[in-house]
Amino acid sequence: MIKLDYLTLLSSEPVRVVNIGSVKPIKLKDVRLLGYDNYNIYVSILNLDKDQFLKFFKIQDKNISQKDYFDIIFDEQSLREMYLHIFSFFMVEKIEVDLKKRRYLVYYDDFTKKKKIIIGLINKDSFDVLRNIILQLNYCLNNKAETEKPAGKHTAELLKKQKKYHELNIKINKKDDLNFSLPNIISKLCAYSDNVNLINIWDYTVFQVFDQFFALNNRRSIDMANQSYSIWGGDYKIPQWFENSFDNKN
């Protein structure tokens, strides 16, 4: 599975995936236009493994255990169309269903030649790869990533934070999770950041917002600890504010 590096995740440029297409780092203004509830539904569906998917959509088929996850989607028109909308939102290029060959075509229109240029495919071989990359860019984890052993303590802490956000997508109405909801994080980041406000934040990507929120939270914790030490003294190792909190080697 492709693991995106930290610099790529922080960027607002699309991620080109060979033989598939370009995945957009979704900006807050994109979420606002789509609708926050719809965005959460899209991310939650992408995060479902096969068993969760069958349970969520109440799919019953005596031969279901022998079927591939992607084939289950193509068996139902409503599911095919649902994923068409989801992939169209997260990708730069246009998407269409190739029902005959049971796949999605990723293409762009060449108006000079008046034809479609196919640049990639979404099929059973690339389905999980694409889902994983979309989830990474949206500060989420898929189920496989959650079970991987972190490379270090900073990665472990980040995975905990990401997992809380993932759980929010599945349990969107749970009150305790509202602290990690995207609207609340936007509000708090704008209120406490020195240069982020409700005018310019909409051009930030979802990953950038969560990254900056946790970085700001870490900064405020360090400031309070340093202030307490300056007043009360005691044994205290002054933390390094520039310490890397994202070790993405796992």
C-alpha cells in the first residue's frame, strides 16, 4: 500500500497515482460546497472494510464470501453510482462507469481532438490503493492502517488523534466526538491561531487544518508548561517546540 510522506500530505497539490489518476487534497471550501454531512458520509464509506460494508448496506447474498469487495459494488447499480459520485469528488479527472469490463474509467476531455483521453482505471486491483490515499489526504485511517505497528511514539500519538477523527465519521452524532468535529476545529483554530481566520481558512486542505490544530494544541501546552515552570520552578525539561510530531515511516 502506498504511504504518502508528510510533505506530500501537507501540500495542496493533487497527488498523481500511476495508472489511476490524480487525487485532490480536499479544501474546506470543497467540503462546504458539498455539505459537511455528505463529506462525512463519503469518508466513512471509504473507510469501511468488506464486512462493515455488507453490514452497513444490509447486503445479503449466499455467495458473498467468495466475492471480491469491488465486485460486490458493481453488482448493484445504486452502489456503482454512489462510488462514482465519491470518486468524482476526490479526483481531479472525470470518472465514468465501464459496466462491460466492471471498472471505472478515469479520463479528461481533449477538446482539440474532440475525444476522451483515458489516463487510468479504478478496478479491483486499484480500488484499495485509491481508497487508502484518499483517506490519508483527509487525515483518516483505513482499517488496515489502524492495525499497523507505529514506527515511533510520535507516530503512535498521531494515529490516536487520527483514530478519534475516524471514529467521529462513523459515530457522527455522538456528543463526546464533537470536540474533534471539523467545524469545531475550524472555529478553535481561527480563534487561537495568530494568522488563521474565518476569511482565509477555507483555502486550507482538510489535512492542513487538522495538522495545524494539533500543532497549535501542542504549542499551547508547551507555553503553559514553560509559564508554570518560570513561576513555580521544579524539575522540568524544557520541551523543544520544533520537535517532529509526524514520523510517517511505518
